[in-house]
Amino acid sequence: MPLDKFQHPTKEIDGKTFRIIEANISKNRTDFLQQLLTHNKVEVIVETDPPKEGSEQTYTLITPDVTFNPIVKVYNRELRTLEGHRVTPDIWNQLTNKPEPNYWDLGKK
């Protein structure tokens, strides 16, 4: 789920409930989030979305941890990058790979 939408979408598969982290995302975004969340010990499952005619393949990233909320994890600064820096909203949204500035340091952007 993008950080600008405070929804708690879930999906049921074979009687088990899964939290949708992000849906309809590109392969690049899928790889980034899967690597980041696996590094932070969050179990993730990648589902291939049904192909749509005339558009590239998209994916849905889900987790069996229904309590996982990316907004809370990012703004509480609980996630770490592979280099050990805290994940900021800009890093989560792939706007930068630098750990600073923080979201509240608008003057430094």
C-alpha cells in the first residue's frame, strides 16, 4: 500500500487472510520491496497479476502478517535499508536512496 493511502486491504487465499502491501506494481518495484522487507524479516509473497492487453506485467506483494502496516513501520522508522539506515518515506517510495533528509526536513530537499 502506498504511504499516501491509509487502507488495510486484505486478501483471502485458501481460507487464510493476507495483507496486501502493494498491488499492480512493476517488476522493479516488486524486487525493491521484496528485498527490503525480506531484509527486515517480513515474510512476503509475490503474486503475478493477470495480464492486461497492451500493458506490461504487474505484480501484487502480500504478507501473511495481517498486522503489518507500511505506514506505521516507515514513519516509526522501524525498517532498515540493506546498508543499515532507517527507511524514510522517500526511500520507501524510491524517490532517493539517501537516508537523509527526513520527511520533516523540507528545507534540505
